[in-house]
Amino acid sequence: MRSHSSARTWLVDRARVALVLAGALLSSIAAADQQREPELKEVIQRAISQAECFTDHYDSAVWYTLMEPRLRVIVKEHDERMEILKEVYCETHRSGEARLPPGLVMAVMDIESRFNRWAVSSAGAVGLMQVMPFWPERLGIKRYELIHTGPNIHMGCAILRYYLRYERNDVRKALARYNGSVGQRGYPDMVISRWTRWNGADDLGFPSATPRRK
């Protein structure tokens, strides 16, 4: 049996999930046509089914050491903070896939949700990387998975990687597609500016994308 304290926590979490998903459902009715390319379904499905992490332990340790103090300022809960860092590092170093700059993914989450997994946008996008709420249904998973760290980052990174490939590593164009603001510079400029704060050793040398350090 759950203790009164754990039961209360469970009920609060369930209530928050219900509110998040209700908000996403209502607001997605008026959502822009974002993240809807037919090819994305296979890309995201593969990312979810192969969500394993096999990386160089030394390189990952260096990256954790660089990123953890920066994220600690925003995400106070230790386990949540470490889960975000683990999932970002694993997804950006996925075997057999084009590498993503982990600092860029951190910048996307910073701008999209300020690392708040409960965030819901006015267009109905949900979670850390603000994934559109129609994806769970298309992939045969539960909608509440969007507020979980791992699945949200798996989907978000798969979508971002797809758009980078589509735009031949033009980061600004890929970010505009991710955000549903093609032809506009505001969102890409914000993310790339924030990238300079999250830029780590693994980001150096990414073709046509590395931000200048200030």
C-alpha cells in the first residue's frame, strides 16, 4: 500500500498529467501544421524502438561535468536533472545516426520549455522539446508519454535530426521547420543565441552550425 504522502504525490501527478493533456488536446485544434511530414513517423518510431545508450564513457563524463552545473541553476531536482542529461547525451550520440550537437538540443529545450516537462504551448505542443500531441496516437503509444523525459527527448531529437538532414545541416532552416516558422528568423536566432550557453566540447566542428563563443 502507498503511504499517505506517496499517495498524495501520485494523485497530484495524475491531476497534472490530466490538465496538461487536456490543454494539449484543446489547443492542438488550432495548431499550425507543424511536424507533420509523412516520413517523420518512421523516423520517430525507430528512435523510440532503439532507445538504448552505448557511448564512450570518458566523453560522456566530460560532457556531464560541463553541463550539470549549468542545468542545476534551472532544474533543482537531482534525479530529473541527471535524467535529462543522460537522455540528451544518448540521443545525440545514437549509433548509426547522424550526430546531433547536444548543446543545440539543450538550447532547444531551454527556449521551448525552459526544461519544464509539464509545459504546453499555445499550439498544443507538450513537454521538454514541445512535441506535437498527435505523435503518440500515430505511433501507438499513450499520450501521457509526452510529459516523460525519455520519450519526449527521443521524439524531439528524431524530429530535429530529420529536419537537419532535410535542410542539409542548415541549422536555422531546420529550427524554423521544427518550430513551424519557416521563413522567419526569430525562433532560430533565439535558439542559436542560447546555444552559446550550452555549447560543450562535443558541439565543436558540427558542419555549418557551430555558434561563435562570446
